[in-house]
Amino acid sequence: MPTVTQQSEGRGVLIVGVGGLGVPAAMAAVRAGVPRVGLIDPDPVELSNLHRQVIYGVSDIGTPKVIAAERRLSEANAQIKIETHHHELNPANARSIIESYDFTIDATDNPVTKFLINDTCVALGRPFAYGGVLGMTGQTMTVLPGRTACLRCLFEEPPDENEIASCRDAGIIGPIAGAIGEAQAAEAIRFLRGAMPALAGIMLTYDANGIGRIRLTPITARPGCECDAARSTLTSGAERRGAP
């Protein structure tokens, strides 16, 4: 199978967050030969990261995650251009950073940042893969702005601080995050190869409680959402029916 490099020279993927989701996503992107991989994360490697963020080792503790990850990824494939952003994604820099890449992977555990990614990508018309993990369950969905449902079609506003605290207390399981991160990277790779992402407008849920289970749920664009995907869906349907 041809690599992304062979088919789309110079194209890039931005990974927001280089932790439980971002590490496997970055490793998959590098294995596939994505020409440019951008990593953005403000945090250093901590001892508590090592059991689920397999790219890091004890010697990396205290090193910015983006720097430690860049070193390991470059060792795996020296032809890939790894670009590091050692700071948070925020309203002041989100547009300039996201618009310089073709596809964004939401690998952050911060709900406010997830909505920032959503809103910026919708405004720019840039596709992205949402991802989230809570305990033994993980989810991912690809958003094609103006064509498929966005994050605000599901949740109009970010959760409040009490909900965020409860989610952090629940924690995440490393292999679940790994599976979701790999799925997000696969969506980015499909897009860069010129194919339709398999999860465009479809939420993949992996529930590892009991017997492992995968569920695919089509997500309908919400009328009135600023992404305007609902209008696009209605227009496409009318055209297929031959409506005036």
C-alpha cells in the first residue's frame, strides 16, 4: 500500500495533546509516512504518564512532551518533519496553527480545548477527528465542516466544572486510549490519501466493559448549529430527490 508521502507530498496533520490519545495517533501517523506531523502540548512528561503513554521513558521525566515525542518519532522515521509547539492551544493562536495543517486530531483531555478545536476547524473548513476516553469507554468521530455533524451538534456547550472534575476522577485506561488514538490517525490518513474518512458523521464507541464491543452511531447535524451541516444535508437530499 502506498504511503501518504507517496501520494500527498507536504501534507500535514496536527495532533493537539501528546498524551494517551496523541501518542498512539502520532506513532501511527509516522508509520504511515505522513510528511508533516505537528505536536502541540504545554505539559512535561510525568512519572504518572509512563504506564499508558508508551513513547516516553523514565529519562524523559521533566522534558516537554512535544520534545520527547519528537525525539522518539524522528528515530522511528527520520524522513518525517516533526513540528513542535510547546504551549497550549488557545483562542489567540488556534486559527494560525490549525490552518497550517490539512487535518487536526483532537487528542486533548480538556473539554474547553475540544470545543475550541471544533469551532476553529468549522470556521476554517478544516476536517478534524474528535476523540475522548472515560474509564473503559472511548469514542471518536470525524467532522467534515459544513458536510457532517460537528461537536456542537451533539453538545451545544462544554460541560461545567463539576462534570469535568468527575471525568478526571474516573481516569482512562491506556489500551482504550491507544485504540481510539489509532482510529483517529486512520481517519487522518484516509483523508490525506484522498479517501472519505470512514467515521465522517459517525460516532465510533468502544466499550471494553465485559465483552469488548464496538458501536457505530450515525450523528445527525443539528438544525441551527453554526456549522451549517444540517442545511447542507437537506440540500443534498433535495438534489437527490430532484426537488426544485
